[in-house]
Amino acid sequence: MKLRLFFSALLCALCVFALNLFAATKPNVLLLCVDDLKPALGCYGDPLAKSPNIDRVAARGMRFDLAFCNQSVCAPSRNNLLLGSRSTSLGIYSLNRNFRDAVPDAVTMTQHFMRHGYRAEAVGKILHTGHGNRDDDASWSVPSVKEKVVEYLDPRNSANGQLTREEAFFTNQRLGEISKLPRGAATEISDVPDSAYADGRIADEGIQRLRAAKERGTPFFLALGFVKPHLPLTAPKKYFDLHDPAKFALASDQRDPEGAPKYAGKVGGEIVNYDPLSVENLLEEKTQRELIHAYYACVSYMDAQLGRVLDELDRLGLAQSTLIVLWGDHGWHLGDHGYWTKHTNYEQANRTPLLIVAPGVTRPGSATRQPAETVDVFPTLAELAGLPAPAGPQPRDGLSLVPVLRDPARRIRDHAYHAYPRGERMGRAIRTERYRLVEWKKPGAPADAAEFELYDYETDPRETKNLAAAQPAVVAQLRGILARHPEAVPPGGSPAGKAKR
């Protein structure tokens, strides 16, 4: 009996030793996802931003100055992140279609880590829940913690406490009668503690998860999905007080690019589901200034919550053993071209912040102009953690950025790729360090049926004029690059195989 107890105790000790050895050799992962965050941040050179904690992340690792989403809308972009597959490979471009409908046996980034001994947890918005879509239970070791995306503290801002249009969208309620529901307010300023809104509670829970992970001593993959600055632009008053609305410059070019196809732009959209906004009053200086002020205030609020999580990571002594990725799911128009929110193929909707901290690999405070894509995060984290490269069965479109993390001057590709559909037309785009080419045509249509947009960011960073007709040689060169990519899978079609680069 004593011998049996001895061997049982020895076996337990060996298991604990093995787990601790694994933890010592496998880095943790802290994935910080931020909804609707463009690079309007101090570390990206914005003098009006108040983002000291995101700037701290940049100071610890590498800043990607030319990072782009693969599609400028929430659900597809999050699919791109978790699967390492572009929208044009999956055939998913909308908010309401779950990726499992396209690839039932897909292995997400967190599943890949779970299969190699990690505990994966999600707090807040990682995958998109709402608009008929759902989370993915198989991607997490324990059920994810959902938080409100649309939230009001003053009932007057939600039509006296009624279910508003966007609340219904994000909670999958009354989806067939959205237009009959009242609109909630576009902004809310409340003199309340940080935890009164979702991002404060996400930080609270994230801190508790870090403490529990420290106690367990095994490697973790913790994904925190902060919801601000997503509409409605609501935050505690002290973050609005950080900014002087008079100092913000309004977009200087509030027209469609000259010579661009009319369908390439947008009018209204998501933003006019909020009160009192309309296509007409979005042209007014007062409305624009209020929205820009509120956007920056919400970024500052989210930044403060992220900072609390970083403080706890440091306090627990986990920083040197943890990979950190800060990722915005897409950019955001703030009046440029007359547009608001996302849903285009233009720069402000597609350029995103991407910061990667890999202790012992990245040089603190480094930056690169390597064009990067959302789909690159999966293979990059896998390599940094010493895991096998992602193998599918979903299409594998990303490249590991580890060579660039080691040397900012290295180049693993000569462009980034993204897409956005307009009706039956698909806008497939490539962005090099200098140019963006957008090809508009129906998937499968002959090449000569396409219309093109070309922008030169050295001579025209605000995209005032489509140069495709004036520079056919550049168009031809960039079309050659675009031809390395397969045709887009039509909406609802079967996923493509591995893309060429």
C-alpha cells in the first residue's frame, strides 16, 4: 500500500514537473483585439491621440506601419484572424454567415494552440456574435465571456429603454424587423466608473484570468476583445475631458475620389442607424467634430483598460514569458471622402494597427514597412510559440512575420491583399508600399470586364484621384501581382485551396 502511494505521489510530481517544464519553454499569448480601431494613436504619430498604454506595447516590440485587414467589416475580418484565411478564399463577406458553414472542420488559431497544450480563453468580442452570427465554442477551453457592444447607461439614449436597432443586431433579436425599431444615440457621456461600460468589465475579467493562469502555471492563450471605439461612441466623461474638440481637423477631402467608380464609395450605412445622424447632418461641421471627439475619447477609454491588463501582466512577472499582439479588426473613416465607419477598399477603412511583442525576438521600439495582413497573425504566433505551422483544412493564406520581427528590413512579400464586395462586383485590392490597385468585376467574369482604381500614396496620400487611366503601365505591373491570387470565391461558394502569393 505504501509503495503504491509512493508511486502515485511520484507520478503526480512528474506530471507537475512536466507541466512546469512545458510552461517554461512555451510562451504565453495575450491577444488584444480592438473593434474599429484605426492607427489614430500616439505610437503611429497622431499628436492628438491619448493612447499611452498602446504606446507602451509599441515600445516593447514592433510596430507594423503598413498592416491591413483582409476585409473592412467585423465578422469576416475576425474569421481572417482566427482561421488565417482570406475572405476571398472562404467565400464569406457578410456579418451573418458563420465560418463553420463554409469549413465545418476548420482548425482555428486557438484550437491549434489548444492541441499543443495551451488553455485558450476569450473575454469580450473576439469572433462576431450578432447579425445572425454566433461564437465558436470549439475554439475555447472554457466558454467565452460575452460583453455588450451596444450599451447605454441613460435610458433616454436608448429611446427610453427600448430595444434599439443596433442592440437588436448585436443580440440577435428581432432581426427581421430592424427598420421598425428605434435608433439609439450615437454618443453618450456619463460621469461613471470605468467598469460601468463593457471595456472596464473586460479588463476586470482579463485581470482575473491572468491571476488564475499564474496560479496554474501552464501556458495560456488569453484573447481580450475590447469593443470601443465601436459605435455607439460611449465612454466615461473623464475620457472626453482629455480632448479639446476644437483642436481636431476635419477631413480636407470629403468627396469621392475623382474618376472612381461610383459604387466603390458609400453613402450613410451603419452610422445612420444612430440618432440623430443622417446623410445630411453628417455634412455639418458640428456633427463631424462631435463624432471625431467621441471617437478619440473612446480610444482613450479603451487604452486605459488595456493599460490595467498590462500592469497586471507586469505585476505577476509574466511579461517576459508572454507574446503580445495588439490588432485592430479594420480601420475607420472619419469623414474622409465623406464616409464614416468602414466597408470600403480605401486606405482609412483597411489600414490597421498591428503591434507584436516577442521577448528575445523583437527589438523594443522597432518598426517596419513590411506590408502585413490579418491572416499573418496565426502563422506568426504559431512559429513564435514553437508550434507546427497551421495546416488547415481551411485555406492557408497567411505568412509568418517572424523573419521581419527579427529584422525590420526583411521582406517576405511585396504587397498586402484585401477585398470588399459591392453587389455582384468584387473589389480585389493589392497595396504595395507605394500603390493600391483595386480590380472591380464579378467573380469569374473575363479580365477585360474589370474596372480599376489606382492610387499613389507618395504623391496623393488622400486618394483624391483615380490614376488608373493616366498610368496604364503601373496598372499593368500591379495587375501582374494581383494575378498571382486566385479568383474570389463568390458569396456562399466553396472555399478555395491555398492561395499563391
